[in-house]
Amino acid sequence: MKRLTRKRIQLECLAPVLSVSLQYMRALPNIITFSRIVVLALIVWLVYQPWLGAATLAFFCILYGAISDFLDGYLARKYQLITNFGKIMDALVDKVMVLGSFILLIVVGLLGPVLLMSILVFLIAAREIGITVIRMIAARKGIVLAAESMGKRKTIWQITAICVFFAVPMFERDLAEVLGADLSLFAFYVWVNAMLYFALSTFLTLWSGAFYLKRYAFVFRPENGSMAA
């Protein structure tokens, strides 16, 4: 009887802790999602810092942003924590992270020439906004539009390009200083690869946008049509 009483007391003591832990677990995917905004703001500050290690920290911050982009969705699916709010915010934060990173790369001179890249980033932004508008109109009509595989691939290449771009100053400044070697040629090689990844991601972005618009243009029609996507 005493043992049962002790166990009951222990469980009653642990109940508040378990309740808080459960609430935290439910909010964890959204916390990870919103943390990417904080990380982006930190990166903006780091790229303008002259001290040794700032470029490396900026690289690992963007790397965290890339990993967390997949981690929040994985946790939400695994523990059945998927919500409409979480899906909307994850997509929105992803767009802010990608577009914000591209704009920052143009400003600091890693993504150039400025005019051409500004036009491409503007087109990328227009594509993202356009797809979002199509999804919103379709949702209001009760039509579910599935994510296209091409769209998923462009996201992967966008994130890869951004991470590789931020690796350039890490090699050129921080690692060169630590190793006492001239890594400018290697940094240039890394930059060329980043440009290739950016070109590929931009092609996939615009191509998938045109494909998406052509396939789902019917959602703009006034009649109440429906389609299972």
C-alpha cells in the first residue's frame, strides 16, 4: 500500500513536468521553423563583421537553416504534429530564408553581376508569390494542389547554392588565416560551383513555375471546377 502511495505521489509530482514537455514537443517543429528567421538576421549581422571566424559562423548558421528546413517537417510527420498553421508558416519562412539569402549575397558581392542577378532573383520571387496565389485560390475552391517533384528539386538546389556561396568567404578569409595559406584559387573554385548550382536552381524554379501555371491555370476560371491533384 505504501509503495502504491509513493508511486502515486511520484506520478503527481512528474505530471506538470510531463505536461510541459508534451507542450514543448508539440511546438518544437514551429519553434525550429521560426528560428530560421532569427538565424537569417544573425547572418546579416555576421557578414559585415571583420573579425576572424565571422564568415565561418555565417556558414554554419546557413547550414543550420538548411538542415532545420528538413528537420521541422520530419519531426512534424514522425510525431503527427502537422497543422495548417505549421504548413503555411514553414512554406512562408522557407521563401523568406531563400529570397533573403539571395538578396544578401547580391549586396555583399558574392552573387553577380548585380543587375542580372537582381532580375533573376526578382523572377524567382515572382514565381514563389505566383505559386502561393494559385494555391490560395485553389484552397478556397476546395482543390488540393500537390507539390511537384520539380519544385522539390529546385528547393534542394537553391539551398545547396546558398550554402556553397557562404562557404566562399569562410575559405577565403577564416581558413586562409588559420592555415596561413593562400586559398583564393580554391575559394574561386567553390564560387564557380555555387554559381552553377544557382543557375541550375534558377532554371528549375522558372521552369517549374511555368509548368505549374500551365497545369493549374484552371483555378482562375470562374466556374466551379474541381480536380484531384
